[in-house]
Amino acid sequence: MSAAGAPETDAAGLMDRIYGWQRHIYDATRKFYLLGRDGLIADLRPPAGGSVLEIGCGTGRNLILIARRYPQARCYGIDLSREMLRTARAEVEAAGLAQRITLAQGDAVAFDPQALFGVAAFDRVAISYALSMIPPWRAALAQAMRVTAVGGALHVVDFGGQGGLPAPLRALLNRWLAMFHVMPRLDLPAELARVAGAAGMIATTRQLHGGYAVGGTALRATAAGALVGEGRPGDQ
């Protein structure tokens, strides 16, 4: 496992302040409401020897599951928070996966995968509950598509509009999320389709848990014009 430094930014400092202590309880608490993450992992299905990048890898929870589920895959993760990466490195080491998971600090909007990892593009790119924390999230989507290899796929899961929840519960949830600078991207399905179209990719989305979350996939054609098999982020 290796790490690459990045300049300190206001956003990075904010993330470190938010998660400096939360990183110790993050996985234990988030498993109850970050729904759809395991379905996303199941749908990745990278090719043998392929590469998987998670943008906003946090504590490394998803990457560890990805590495275990797809033992032939090469796994990479970036996060803006140094504090989260501290936890991720420790978890990856404890899992015995330091030789298979490479971590680096990077900005989701402007990272250079070649400089960080020596890899120009990835067969699968995953963004799990990170877009709702990135103010320029549309730019992050565009960047994720830029680093998706020919014949590859971008998989996304995040909070939805929660249309199936009672209004009081929806208001309470959104007030609580705002305390952590989390803002559901209500136009994520439309924006995923728009950005994918501009990048020459084909996007599909679906609502999860009555709109509590939304899952999406953007597929890039191979040189011969074929698309990789379409995945659908699952419920849990």
C-alpha cells in the first residue's frame, strides 16, 4: 500500500475536522443508513486482473470488501481527508490487503491517477455516498468518467430524494445529514445521464428503498462499440 500527498485545502481541513473522531465509529454507525453499498460492490464484476478505483474511499470498508470479493482485481482508493486515510491504511493493513489496495490523498474533482498510482484509467470506478459531500459534485462525476477505461463502468450510489418517506421523517433526516455537510443530490439521475452523454457513455439509474437512495451506472463502449455488462446497484 502506498500513499501520495496532496496540498492542504479548506475542504480537506473541513473533512478532517468532521471525521477526525468520527472515523473511529464511522463503520459501526453508517451501516444502518448507507444503504446500497454492498449491492454496488456485487455489481462491479471487474475483469480478471482488472482495476477498481473508489473515489471517496473513507475508512476503506468498501475497498476491503471489493478486494476480498474480487481477489484478482487491483484496488485503489482516494480520499480528501487525511484522517479518514489514516483509518483506511490501518484497516487495510489489519485485513492483510496492503499489497492489493493502494491509497492516496486526492481531490475527487482534479486528481491525476497517473501521478498517484501510475494508472491512467480504471476498469471500474465506484463512488459510494461521496457525491452528497462534494460541493462541486457534477465536476466530480465528470472526472470519474474521464478516468473510466474503455469498456469500463462507473458505479454510483448515494442518497435519493426520499420521496417514499413520511415528510416529518424526511425533514429530520435531512437536518441530521446537514450537520455533517451532507446534501442529497436530488437531480443525480438527470445529471448522471447528462454527464455520461457528454462523455460518450450510457447511464442508467434506479431508485432504492422507495427513493431513500439512488443507484446508477455509466458504461463506456469498447473500441469495437460493445458495452460492458450492465450492473444494477442492489438494495444492501
